Amino acid sequence: MNNCIFCQLEKSKILIENDLALCFNDQYPVTSGHSLIIPKRHVQSFFELTIDERSAMFELLELKKIELQDKDKLITGFNLGVNDGSDAGQTIMHCHIHLIPRRKGDMKNPRGGVRGVIPEKQSY
């Protein structure tokens, strides 16, 4: 897609890649090390990915997770996220998975994790 910023990503921004996917730093990170994993093929929805593309993305998720933990021993957890569709918060219409490193004390009460997308549902 000509107007997709992910499809036009500069090669120098790519951290790791394989035949079907690539990983780069989020431009507006939630925490230090926040990375995005995308398919090389332009698709909007996670549910449009082929099995091979999903496998390639999961491979990079695992590699980047290991790399981050090796570099930063303060990382004690991760949030993984996919915003699929504008009503789910997707702003760049190219499928991407957020890999967000978490550290003890990076927020007052992390309980509920991704449930925080609807704040009143985070604590239960």
C-alpha cells in the first residue's frame, strides 16, 4: 500500500526479520523496548493472516522477548496486544502485534493488564 507507513518502513529501522515478518521499535513506546511485529504483506486484520504469517510473527515475538530480557534484567513480564479494527483502537491499518516489556513498579497496580483498555473493567 502506497500510503501505509509500515509498508514504507525504512530498512534501517528493522531490528529483526524473517521471510514473512519483521520487528521494529514502536515510535510512541509505552515502555522502554516496546516493539511492533508486523507481516511483510499488507493486511489490516490479524484474522486475515495466513498460518505461515502468524507463525513467522510469533517466531519474531519470541526472539525479541529473549533479546529484551537478555539486555534488561529488570524486565519481569510482557503485555502482548493486537488492536484489530478502529473500534478496538487500531490507528495504523496494517496488522501489528505490540510487545510491551514490563518492569516491577512501572505502574501502581498492573492487575488486570490488557483489561485496562476499558479502565473500569481492569480491576475485578
